[in-house]
Amino acid sequence: MEPLHRSPAVFIFGSLFAALLVVALTGRLIKALTLRQLALPPGPKGLPFIGSAFSINKREPWLTYTEWKKSYGEIVSCRVFGEQYIILNSERVVKALVEQRSSIYSDRPVIKAASRFGMDFNTGYLPCGGTWRAHRRMFNQTLNSGAIEQYHPLLIVKGRTLLENLLGAPEDLIDHLKTFTMSILVAITYGYDAAPRNDRFAAPLDEVISTAVRMTPEQGTFPVLDALPQLCHLPSWFPGAELQRLALRCREQIAEVKHSPFQFVKDCLLNYIENRSMVAELLQQEATGDQDRESYEQDIKDCATTGVLAGSDLIHSTLVTFVMAMVLHPDVQDRAHAELDRVVGRDRLPTFRDKASMPYIDAVLREVSRWCPLSPLAIPHMAARDDSFEGHQIPKGSLVILNLWGMAKDEDRFPDPAAFRPERHLSAEGDLLPKDPSSVFFGYGGRACPGRYLAGASTWLAAVFMLSTYKFSKAIGPAGYEIDVFPKFSGGTTLRPRQFACRITSRSEKPKST
């Protein structure tokens, strides 16, 4: 038998492949060794095991992180209960990492305690993977900017109802704003017209939100439970096990709010009853890829519940904060009234066609978001692999925290950041500046909030309807003096304005047309 001979071409190709493989492996090894030699970003030195936990303001950690920026810079590191935290204190760094390196920073940490409360279905908590991508497709299809335009007539109808409710019982302002928000969300999500009070679908959803507020009175709840998982196994009857009782109640509520409104939509479709909604649109489509029908419908349920719960909290809190700002800053309200009167007049209500002609009101809403960032830290990201930035290492598995509060209060970008000044978002000619600082609060890249277009349309419509019809001012107490309003908020994942007294007076004696 003759010996086998390799051709010169095969030999050259094999040698080249081997050389390239050696170069690639060597490059990876050098990169890994280089990363290990880099120091972590600067930050406070903590204690064993608990790290810097005692140095962080439990109820308002964003205030601590903002102070750390003065000492350590735009990117800070610390350890909390064994977890490596990387805190991003500027929009420049957030864009460089979370946006431009989204393949590394789009993941989420595993929050074991979230499953205890039945919250692990939430799209915002999901790690990168097939389920998360399925959720994103559903949201992007049904809540994109074009899709939201079809709901403009619905928003106008709900806006008129809000005005009627305020006229009938102005003292219930906060409840009316909650009803407005929830009615929009259940209508768009499930094609259901919610009753003003004790609605069979809206009331349980609102109850879940109330439980969630109690569940996260401070940002430290989940880290403590994750670091000390034994606390999760205490029986609910055990003295002091309030979190266990809340967890049990929350899981029961979540199961109900996922199923009932979803089944309502299915029954409508089975009985050929018209239903224009996010859930109906998705149910009439086939599952994609290898997904079976059961898992596809489960994803629809989870997306729908996520959207209503997250959207209700954010939109309602934004509108309450807006009214508070108008009470505290009558000069801003007067200028907004003047713009409305000039563009729209007093005989009709504004429409979305008027939006481009009213830049000052858009500036007011931008300033509401900047003045009090309602999601001061957002949900933590996680580094999917080792990385480096400006000479510092960011280890795989680090919790990457976006200090949105600190960005909104950046004195270099926003002089006198505690002041409420809508004109900071306008050019000298009165035009809206192209860069919208409020966009940072909706996230970046794959984790950008899918409901941002609905939130923007809903808050704008409610704000211009209320401004067109009413004037907000300080309430008058029994002794004839104005009752001072102090901007106070309850802590948690989302800040919520606390109850305050205000007076609502009509700007016109006759109802307006649309």
C-alpha cells in the first residue's frame, strides 16, 4: 500500500488554521490575565461579608450613590452581602456600557426572593434567554409607537371621564388619576372597560400593586433575603415573619390577576365578540419557533400582567407628581395655560395634533421626570462576562446599578437641580431641545421599557386635558390659610408621591368639545 501524501494546499491550510487558533487562544489568555491585573473601580471599603451594606441609606440608596460620585467618580464599586456592585453615576458611562455593549449588560441578576413573591414572571426581572426574547417580541409588536396611535381615541375618551370625575369630586384627585391610569391599561391590554370602583379586574390588579408597595418598603429587602435565604423558609405564622405572609398573599393575588382577564379575552374570541386589545391580537397568532401553544399563551399572560402592573404604577405616580409640581409652581402653570390658550383656545380640548405646537408643556413633563425620578435606580443589570472600562475591571456576575437619580441631579448638566425649571429643556427661541433627558428613565438597548410610548401618550393627554380645564392651587384650611405642600415620596423600586391637599377650580363655565 502506498503511503498517503497530503497536498501542499492542505498542509498550508492546516498550518494556517493551527496558527490562527494559537493566536486566538493566546489573545484570550492575555486579555484574561490583563483583566485580572486591572483594579476594580474606586469605592468604599466595606466590612467582611456585609460589605458596605451599613454605609448605604436603606430607604434611599440613590442618595448614598450620588454622594459617592463626589468622592469616587462616575463609576463606583462596592460589595454588599458578598455581591459585587458596579454603580454607574453618569449618562456617559451608562451609554458606553449598557447601550453600546448591550450584549454584555442586558442580563439580569437572579433575584431568588422575587420568586417567593410570585414576581419572577415579570419581564423586567427575566434573564436574557428565550422567554425574555419572546416577551420583547410581543411588546414590540403591540406597543410600538405606530400601534399606540390606534388607541388615541380611547385615551381621549378616558381623558374626558377623568375631567368629569374631577368636576364631581375634586377632593379625590389621586383616586381619579389611578382610575384613569388603570382603565387605560386594562382597555388596551384586555379590551375591557373597567368600572370606576370595585371593578372585577382592575380592583385585584390594584391590590397586587398595593401588596408590592408593602413588599418593597426599601431597596434592601431583596439583597437581604438573597444573602440569608433561611429567612425565606420561616413559616408564615412565625412571629415577625411579615414578609412570608406578604409573599403568600402576593402569590395568591398574582395567580388570579394573570388568569381572569386573560380568560375574558379568550371567551370573547370564542364567542365572536369584538375585542381589540394586545392580548386578543397575540392570541389570534400562532406560536413561533419551537414554542408550543401552552407556553405561548403563558407568555401572553405574563406580558399582559407585567404591562398593567408596571404601567399603572409609573403613569399614576407621574401624573400625581405633575399636579404637585403645578401646585408648587403657579408661574409654570400660568405659562402652560397661556400656551394652551394660544394654540387651542378655550372652546375645545387639545388633541394629539396640537402636541407639536406646545413645546412648553412637553418641557414641563420632561422637568417632572427630571425633578423627581420615579425609578431612581431602575432594576439592576448584570455583567454577562468579564469586561473592562477606562482602566478598571468589571467582573462577570457584577450587579450593574444605574443611578438615575444622580444623573437627574447632575449639577454640571442641570444647574440648581433642586429647582423646577421647564425652560432648561428649551432653546433660546422657545423650541424643545432635541435631547430628552427623561428618556434615560426608560432604559437602554434590549432593556428599554417597551411601554414608553403608551406612558408618554397617556401622561401627555391627561396633563393637557387637566391644564386646559382646571387650575391647581394650594388648598385653603379651616382658618382661611393656604395649606403648604411638601414634595414627599414613599420609597421602594418606584417612588410614589404621598397624599397632599390641593384646590381644583374650573377655567371655563361650559364644557369643551374635542
